[in-house]
Amino acid sequence: MRRGGGVLMHISSLPGPFGIGVIGEEAISFAKQLQKQGMRYWQVLPFTYPGMGDSPYQSFSAFAGNWLFIDPRRLMKRGLLTADEVVASEYNVNKWRVDYDYLRGQRDELLRKAYSRASADLMKEVDAFVKANKWADDVAVYQAIKDDNYQNAWWDWADEDLKNCVPEAVDKMRQTDNYKYHAFVQYLFLTEWTEVKKEINNCGIAIIGDMPIYVSGDSADVWGAREQFKMADPRKVAKLIAEYEKKVKAAEKEGGEHAAEDVRKVKQDALIFDKVAGVPPDYFSVDGQLWGNPIYDWDKHRKDGYKWWMSRIEESYKLYDYLRIDHFRAFSSYWEIEANAKTAREGEWKQGPGLDFFKKIDETFGDRSRLIAEDLGEQTPDLAEFMSKVNIPGMRVMEFAFNPGDDSAFMPHNFTKNCVAYTGTHDNNTLLGWLWDSSEQVRNCCLEYCGFEGDNWGDGGTRSKSCRSIIKTLWMSHADVVIIPIQDMLGYGADTRMNTPGTANGNWRVRFTKEDLDGIDNDWYTKLNRVYFR
């Protein structure tokens, strides 16, 4: 990757009148601001539709775009919405937080109005799009069935044939109006983003995207290809169901309906999946993180030449210029946990697909120059050896660096050239919040290393001297690419943190206003990029 600087901000955090950032004029305006600052990169989070806990890392599809990002104004220009409908869709109750519960219903209603006005010619384009993209067909069918099943998970669908993906039953769903609507929505997302991305690239800004390593259990990916995941043995499922029903009856007898309801809340994943994903205890969580995503059956993927994976990467390359693969270490070794485990502590390391997977990438795409590895987490000898052989940029995070006396790989003087370095990621506290929450020893170690002098380290804002000293130190480093979250560019505190790992609610909602972005000292960053040849 070309030496340069960039900013991490998800589309959802952009300013605008619709309750969430959209792929429209605000995105283009932000790209122009980055261009003015001399930046080269804009990093975003996954474009997938948010699932459990509003997380884009828990989507119902590894491929489907987040239709909440579709700009109503651009649909008006297409003749699909009226000006009054666009104005009525504005939501300014809170400019700094995304209200997903409100938006899900409101935006679906708006898009259905747009669909009702789609011309025959436009629907021909949609049909051609679906035929050319199997994933779009899978998503449209899956969503149409979920609409008929009150959004329940696929294993709770009433129709056994649809639950089990019987071809004849699925074909009937393809004839429904709801199927065509969901195909229309995915077509809109991809075509709108393609046009906006072209304008962003014309500003000299490359998009760094993000691909979660795992998919959600309740997803079109698992529903339609169960053979590629470690599903529970049917005999084990029958035994668990029997035990589960006994517990419910016992609870009803001993403690009434309330006690029975508590039993019903027992994780149902154990009835569907044999093993699930997570990570062992680390600096984010003392019990590790029990994500609950199903585990890939890598032998099956290897036998068909990683066909699903190659398709996934190909589609990601259409969305982004570079692709960060989240939890990259799982290709080397991954943490596997029993589906009914209480914490991630109960897991064990298993061998991933290894270099064989990346040889297939080379065969399919020519090389792996557009990939970035999120290689954080527990560092094991096999991971270090694997990263050296894969030879793609890894990540370094300054907030992990400053334990007094520890000359860690996260210290800027230890950054390799072939890496992407950050003050913090979307999973970290903001830089200012981190300074406030760190011990005095860690904070002093960081500030001394970064040449900060004075006693006003706690001052925030876009001209925060402590934040600037740390950002400047990052820019001086040997790392080819350096990225700061928009929160650090603004000098904002922990209340603007994007995500706190291990917590289920209140994440992924942070937004910023036009006034916030206009207040950034663009000239300071222009100079920073010039002085340090970025």
C-alpha cells in the first residue's frame, strides 16, 4: 500500500438529515475534506446490514448491503420518491446517535414506496442483477421468507420445506412480490454506492473496507449452505431437545410460568450448531468473547476450492479498494467453543485452512495486494510464522503500547513498514477517553514518548495538544499506512466510542454533525501529511 494517512469513520456516523449517515452528498463532501487534508485513505466498517446488538459484524448476510445507507434524495432524482416524502423521512431528534429501532420500520416503508414506482425497464435491470449475482437471489429469498415468519430465525420457520431449503418451496418464493422488493433494494444499494464511490476515488481517496471472518447463524449464508458449517449432529439435537423440554416442564411444576420462561431463554444455538466462535481471554475481556457464530467446516470449503470465499472476496472488491479481514488469525488457528458453553474460557485452538487458502486467492485474483490482516488478539508462535508467510500488512495499535518497561510491537519505533497503524480501532476507547481511563504510569509513559509537555493532557477538542502529540508520533512512524478514528481527529471523549467489546447494547450508534467536521483544523493535517511524506 502507498504510504499515506487516513481516517476511520463508518458511513452510519456521517452527518445528514436522515437519522443515519447515507451514501450521498455528505459522503462525497467528507472525501473532499480528506483530500484537502492530504489524506489517501478512508476506512469504513462492514457494509452489511446490522444484526444482533445493531452490529455490522452480525449480519443476516455476508453479502447484502445495508439499505439504511440508501440516500432518499438520490431516489427522488430517480423519480422513485417525491420531495415531500424525502422531507418526511428526515429525523433530527438526535443528531449524535442512530435510532435503529425507528429507522428499520421507517426506511422499509420508504423503500417499498420507491419499489411500487419502479418502471418495467428498471425491474429488468434488477432481474439481470439477480441472475448475475447468486448472493442477491439468496438474500432476496431469505428476506422474503423471514418477512412471512415474523423475522424469526430460519430454524424457527413454520414451513419445514422452507426451513430446510427444499428447491421447489424456495422457487415458489421467487415468484412473490416481496422477493422482487428485496432484490430491488440490493440493486439500489450496489448501484448507488458504485456511483458515489467513483466520486470518492476521483478525490484521490481509496476506501478500506472491512470483512468479518464469521457469519451469523441466522443468515442466508448458513440457511442455504449448512454443509459448509459445523452443524449439530441430529442425534445430539434430539437429546438436547428432550432434556430442554424436561427442564421446561419441571420449571412449570416447581415455579410456575415465570420460571419456565427463564428456562426457555437457554441458548438455542446448542440445538443447531455443534461448535461456535469466539476468542480466549484477552485485553478486552477476562472471560474472552463468546461470539456464538457458527464454525466453518474447512475440509468442505477446501474440497470445492473455497468457492464461497472467493465469491465473497470478489464482491468485497467491488465495494472497497482494500479489504481488512477481521480476526484474520482464524485462518491460522481459531478458538472453537462448545455451543452450550457459558463463557469463551471453555474453548480450544483448532487449525485453520492456512496457506492453502491464500494460494487459492492468488490463483483467483492474481495476488493478495488488496488485503489487510487484523492480526490482533492473543499472539501465538504459529500466528507470527503464518503472518510472515502470508506477507500482507498487519495492524498495530498505539493504545496497546505503553506499559512501562515493555518494548512491545505496538510501540511506534517497532512498527514494520508493511503494516497499517492506528491510535485505536472501532473496538478501542477514543484517544482522549483512553488517556483519562489509563493508569498514571501508562499515561505518563505515552505522553513522554510522544513528546507532550505540560499539565493539560486532559483537554479535548480538535486542537487537543495531548491528542495531537500522539497523532504526530503515529504519522512519524515507519508504517506505510496510518489511520485515526474520526473521534481522535475531533479530540472527543469516551462518550463517542463506537464499540465496547463484550457489551451487548448501546454500541454502533455514534454520529457526528456537519459542525463537528467543519471544526477540524484541516491545515494541521495537510502539514502533517506533507512533513512526513504521506
